[in-house]
Amino acid sequence: ILSAFIWHGSQGVPSFDNIQTLMGQCINQLPPHQREGLGREEQLALMMQILEREPQRFPELEGMIKLFARQRQQQKAQAHTLVPGLPIHEEHWCVSWTDTGTFDVHTGKRFYVITVMVLSGAREGMIVGSEQSVEVPDGHIILNSLWSAMAFPMPMVGPARRPRGVLVANRLIHHYAPIAGELLAVDIACRL
């Protein structure tokens, strides 16, 4: 199935329609007694839980996830170098993190989610970036999440750009100085 994907340019990213088709095919591989009475989102959640325990059960989906993971690692590696050349948009963002209360099945480490959201401007309230970490987010992890959100924003949330300013959540007070310093170095105001 992966070979049937329509690739966009040189990025090697399957189209949204092909992703949906693949996900639907994988959900349909679940035994009827497991799918019965569940809505589509619940079926998807069940499929992802099974995929976590049995990656070989959905090889096409596992292949797509690995493809995205490789691409994401490449993007994260180059994000910081791209940020200074991005245009500044008249919007402000905020960044924080959440303890998900879930654990990586392979390492036993807790998962944390870093969220970057647009606070003001035309895209107010939209999530522009989201990253996962198995380490409690520190200044370095937060900055990498911000760089990735700027250079490679989530689809449908606008072009790559720098915000005019970033509001850093109070829980990051011990990491504020390095975060603010790095943001100021690329002409982005920072507040706690």
C-alpha cells in the first residue's frame, strides 16, 4: 500500500487522502467484534493501541509512521538554522507542556507533550506545533519545539514564520532566561 502513495514534491510525504485511505484499511482489518459499537475515532484509538503493542499487525501503517518519524527528525535538526530567515508575523504565541500520565511501552519513561499555540492574530487559538518528550521539558526541549513550530508549522496553520512574541508558561520559570535569550537573538519578544 505504501508504494501506492502519491508523493508531494521531494518531501516524500503521502497525501492526506492516501493517509485516510490507509487508516481506513487498517481499521477494517480489526475483527468485527472489536469494532462493533465503536465510533470511527474510537476504532482509530483502538487500532493505535494495538499498533503500539503489535507493530507487525499493521505493517503499512507502521511503515508510514516510521517515514514520518524520519522526516520529522530531519526537520527538527534543521529548524533552528531556518528560523532567523523567516518573516515575522503580527501574532503572539504561547508555549507550555503537559504530563500525559502515560508511559513509553519500550522504555517505561513518562510522556510529556509540548504545545505551541497562537494567542493573537488571524490564527488565534490554533495549535501551531506539538512535540512529545520522554524527559521533563527544559529550556532546550522548549526551544526546539518553538523552532520546529516556526520552521515547520502544523498543516493548515499557515506558513513558516516567526511570531512577534512568545508567552512562556509559568511552570517554565526556571528555564525562562535561556529561552528568552535565544528568542531575543532572533528578534522575538518573550514574556513569562
